[in-house]
Amino acid sequence: MGHERLGALPKNTKWLPIIQSIVSSIETEDGIESIASETLKNVRSRYRYIHQDEGVIAAYKFLIALASSSSKLIQQGSPPNVQLEDNPSVYSLARSLKEWIYQNQDSVEYGEIARAAAADTIIKWTTEKSKQQTIFHTDQTAKEIWSKASDGSGFCEVSRIFFTKFTERYLKYFLEREASSRFSDLSSREKFNSQLEQHLDKISQHAFETSKITQSFAAGWYNKYIKTQFPTNKQIEGFLKVAFGKLQEEISREEKS
Amino acid sequence: MSNTGKQLSVICNQPPVGQLEYDEYLTIAYDRQDPDWNLTIGLPHFVSQVYHLNNRILDLLELSAFVYAVDRYTFRGSKEAIEYHSWGRNFDFHIKVRDYDFWEDKSVQYLLQDCLQFMTGDSSYHFTFYPGHSTEPTNMFDKVHSSIGDLINKRDICKISIIPFSGGLDSLAGVLEVLEKSNHKVMLVSHQSSPGIKKTQEALWRKLDTLYRGRIGFYPFQCHLSKYRAKEESQRTRSFLFCSIAFSIAQAYKLESFSIYENGVTSINLPRRQDSMNARTSRTTHPQVVYKLQQLFSLIDGSDFSINTPFINRTKKDIFEVFYKYNRSELISSAVSCSQTRNSSGLGTHCGKCFQCIERRIASFASNLTQFDHQGLYSTEIFSTPITDKEAKTAAVDYVRQAVKVRKNNLDRFQSDYFSDLSEIVDFYPGETDQFAVVEKLWNLMNRHGEAVALGLENARTEYDDIGKPLEKDSLLSTVFADREHLIDPDMRLVNSIISILQESIPSMFHKNKPTDENDLNDKIHAILKSHYPKLKSEHPAVIFALAKVVPDHELEDANLLIEAKYIRGSTSPSKASSGISEDITKYPEDKTILFVVYDPERSIVDDRDFAGDIEKKRKCKVQVIR
């Protein structure tokens, strides 16, 4: 029984240096960059192929459906049925997302991380695009809020949030197993999480904005594939590969610089 | 890479199986005459207590016992796996049943699968049912329309409450509340899987029976693996078994409901770490689980069946206060909440380190009932002594972290932090259909929980903290009340971080081949630390002191820290090392902090504390012996 099953990282030469540097990572300027980079390096063979996972593809496909819900697209394959006409709440959207991923997922682990990252994207986008910046008593309908994602730059931002949140949750999936037993005080433990979140946000900003490559790629991809018809799984997989690859590259680059 | 857990076909009650979904299969048998016997179910005794249960209920009891047995039998992977793909298992059950037409119904099967998947975080459950199962009557009254409910008049039936009873604090508080607030009789329903649980439940039942004479019934259901040792401890399907037992007793009494008493914070169990997704924080009484079981039981019952959760808006502190309110605090010490009783020792009935123990300990301080929930019940004291067990520290720190955070956060922040998890609750919360109203209720609950945890820790500090002494490092109080951390010199914080790195690396690095000499040791220390501290200088960094250049082994630029390494072996005795350190102490500037790393693989230093203490008194430095 037990209310929670606690995990740990393997105690081998690949992971031990990461475990050992958790505490010191918050004390130096490049500590968090280094730990994020090293962690991703340890799982690179998995992260590199994450774009192929059915659950990850399904989660992103759901966001495409939301972003393109105001367009009349030619349907290919079987895209998620997102109905914004009834003005669903963010929770109803999250429930539809869950059901959609549940029907399509492969690994329950990746599926769950992808679901949570897509849910984070839904709430973040809704909060930011709502005039009152709150989910409670928003003055805009779901359709109005998601119509703001139906162009190249809106879609690019939705994508950026998703990839940031996915990567953040994926890194925490490993690091949080050890972090709380390592720090000697709560404030340092909190600092660790907030520094990691800030770092990944900065990284993804760079990957999607400062470095125009991904932004124009995302916008171009949107204009090419989503303006007229719903993209196929193969096309989505191709986009995910580039975006995750770009993020991985940025995370590694941060460490080197 | 494999992204899916174990795939296992399971054969129960000897069905005429054809093609199995998976290559590996397991036969589950509870008939002791069967050569494959591997499961003990106390079904005949259980049925005879209520005279009769109908075929569909008997099928449900067997089915839930089979699911529980396979859950216990099938390992969900190592806690140290890189990714937890083994956690989500795939089961393909083949079960011969009595009421085939009912179980064959697709809507029944869908509910069963859906509920189990959410409850357990497993990948898939698939059921194939076969007709033709039967068992002998258990007693002379075991026939249609002769269950215990048929023998009681309808007015009296309304005054009966069915309560799943684990022997823990929450269910005991629920029983007390019903007994004190109404004139109901209470039927305790239990799953017994071990002698320890049996002993706790029976002792409490006897106590309650003495206090509330004639108002307590007790229906234990024995179910555990036999012949095989359980490979999996998580037991996420136990609530399916527990609720099926309670539903069976409700059916026998012709009742349309039973009540689960568990505090709301534990029921919703918001995850405290990313890796605890997919039901690794348990969903035993999660509103969605309760809702889905209610739907399944309604189909089995053929009418609306309710599972009530009266404590859904209460915290653990509120649970303690039930005992105080009804002047029954003396019962607290007899209730066992610990999930790892095997780790308790001495007179303690609780390990003191698992999540449940931590939750209970803090709540007892918050409610000022520690004279009843006293330290003697716990094998480990976490507040003022170092928590050396890594899992225990993670559980304790994350429990407090979450509570402290929700206490500070406003409603919007609470929603964004737990949005994904809240979306699993909002449509299933009892008695409330407005999603945002549910979220507000949950936020209020978690806020009260945060306040209670803060109060519990404050009260524990009053009890354990001696202001004249430092708090023990790595105790829960020192971790939480780190206000004094700011008094620690930043250089010493850095020293502590470096020590923790070296303490883990050096023993494993030199496990087989010891360093050839002190220079070799310094090279290795440099290699270890350089990856963590890029500004480390080790190749003859010179420090100017009294117009002369002195050369420490390592220097951390911008940090005012020097590191000296000493290697004690053969010809280098501890006294030689200490005189070397004494020299170093005088030759470096006073404003520098020095860390002396003393590698003593042969354990030549008899008393580390004495060795270090004498040196540390002389100036701002730290001596760390490593083996």
C-alpha cells in the first residue's frame, strides 16, 4: 500500500555526478544550465526519439486542433474533435485532451508527461489571452481565446509553451526524485525548482524567438500545413523532431558557452 | 527501448481458454485442492456471516480478489529505473463466472477497465468472461432471498451504516462520528492480508464493541497470495477489493450505499513530484475512482448505488479533532496508519518514516493530541534527529513543501500549479457540479491543510527545539526552520556543498585502486570538483600573504575558499597530517576559509570528531575526514 511510491535515480557513473551536483547547482551562475544539460545528455537516446511517441504526437495534435479551430480545414486522418462552439471551460478542454491521449497513447509515461504539458499550455494560453488574466470569470469565450493562436506567431507561442513545459516536466521527472533529500533547507529546494523553470523558459525563448530559425520554421510550418488542411501524423512528427531537436541543441549550447 | 510494462494473461476459475493475448500467463486458483492453488480467499466464511450473496456479487468478490492477487504478483519495476515504463502493466484476464450474461456486457467491461486503469496507472486491463462457474452453498441458509437483510425489518435496516475499516485513524474517526451522531449500528468491513492488520482491526473492533455495546458488526474478508511471495508492494488495486467487500455487505443488508471515511487531502492526493504521476501517488479514494466504482456498483446492483465520502472536505488535523470532540482520544494510539509496519522496531507500531506516519505525526502536533499520539508509537523520530533514510527525507520534505506552497498561493496560482490534476477531479467531486466551485473548495481545503501543517511544525518546534542549541542537521525541523541558515557564513555553505560531493565520489573512485600519493589524490579531487565549479584553480594557485606567496592545493576564485588535501596512509600518520594542517592554518591569510579534506582509507584516525574539533577551534576552517 502506501500513498506514494518514491523513486530514485540509478547510482552509477552516469547519474552520480548529477545527483551530487544538485545542491551546488543553485550556488553558481551556470549550475542549473549544467545540470539541465547533463540530465538531458544522459537521456538523449530517449529524448531524441520522443517525437515518435504516439502520446506526444496526440498531445500536440490536440493543441493544433485548438489553434486551428476557427479555420475550416480539410480533415485528414482522424483529428481530435475539438468543439469550441459550446464555450467549454478549461477543465472541459483538459478532459477532452485526456480522453484523446488515452485513446492514442503508446507509453503511459510519455503520454502522461505530454498530457500534463499540453494541459499547462491550455491554462497558460487561456490566462495570458484573457483580458483579466484569470481563469475565473473570464470575459472571453474559448473560441475568442483560441482564435488568437490561429496564425503563425500565435501558433509559434503555443508550441513554445508546450515544448518548454514538456521539457521542464521531463527534467523534473528525473531530478525531483533526488532533490528533496539533498538540500538541507526548504528555501534552497524551492530555489532549485524555480531556477530550473526560469532557465528552460529562457532557453525556449531563445530557441523560438531570439533564434529566428524555429520561429520562422513554426510559422512557416503553420502556414504550409495548417491553413488549409489538418496535418497528418507524419507531418506532425516531422515538426516535433525539429522542435525538440532545437531545444535539445539550445540546452546543450548553454552549457558550452 | 521498451515503453510498456509487463504483459500477462491471467487464467482464473479454470475457463476453457482459447487464444491468449500474451505469451506469458499465470493461473490463479483459490481452491486448496487445485494443484495450482496460490491464493487464499476467505469467501465461504465471509458468505456464511451474511447467509447468502447472489451470484453476481460472488463473481465480483472473486474478480476483485484475482485482480488484487495479480497486482501483488506482478512487479512494477525498479524504483531506480531511468524511466518507469514497467509501472504500466498490461493484463488480459480470462475468468469463468456464474453470471456470464452480466459480465459479458460491454458497458460493464468498459467501466471495469476504465476504473482499474485510472486507479492503478496501469497500461491496460482486458477481461474475457466464460460461463459455467459455480460453487457449493456455504451454509444451510445459503439460498436465494435469504441474506441477512431479509431477516431484519426495513425500519432497522435504515439504521445501519456500512464502513470500510482499515484500522487506520480516518476510518476509525468515521466510525466514531457515526456512532456518536446517530443511533445507527455500524458494520465494519475489512480486508485482511496479514496477521498484523488482522490484529489491529480486531483489537479496535473489540474496543469499539465494549464502548458501544450491541452496535458494532465486523465483517473481515481474508485475501492474500499463498505459495508465492508478493513481488509488488504498491497494491493500487486494494481499494477495488476493499470497496467490493463493502458493496457485498451493503447488498446483503439490502442497503443502497456505504461510506468511505478518508480525509480529503489524502483522497485527492495531489502529486508532490513529477515522477509521482500515473498513480504513483495513490488514488485509493480519489473522487474519480469513487465515482467510477459507484457507476460499476450501480450496474451490478441494477439501481443507483452511492458511495459517500463524508470526510472529503476535512484535513488530517480535523480527523484528530473528531477523537477529541467525542472524548475518545484514548483510541488514537490503537489505530495504525503506517504503511511500512515491517520497518517498525521495539515497542513502536509505526515506522515513523513513511508518508502516512509523517502526515499523522504533524497532524497530531497541529491538534495538540501528542499525549495520545506519542513518540513511543514511532520507531523513528524525524523532527529533531537527522533523517538518514533518503526516501523518508524526500517524503517528509515534499509533504511540507507542498503544504507550505499551497498555503501561500492564491487561487489562480493553485489552479495553474495543479491544473492537470484538478481536471481529473472537477467532474467527479461529490455534491458539486460547478467546476470552478469545486476548484475553490479544493483550494480552501489545501489552504487549511497548509495552515495545519504549519501549525503542527510550529508546535513540534516548541516541543523539540532548544534555542540554546543548533537544530540537528537533516532533521525535519532544521530543514523547515532554516531561518538560521542566513546566519551561516556563505563560505561555509559552499564548504558543505563541496564536502557532500567529495563524500560521495572519493570512496567510490578509490574503491579498487587507492591514490598513489597526495598529488594523485589532488589530481582526482580537481577532476571531481572542476565539473561542478569551473572557476576552481588547482595548478599552483598562489595566495599572497605577508608579502610571501603561499600555494594551496586548490582555490575557488571569487569564493574566498582554499582547499587542502591530506592523504593518510602507511608512512603518513594522523599526527603528521595534523601537524601539516597546523602549518597551513598559520600560513594562509585569516580572511580565507580553508577546507581540509583528509583521506583516511585505513581508518588511522581513531576519533574524527576529536581530530577535527581541535583544529577547527583555531580558525575559520573545516576538517572533513573521508574514507
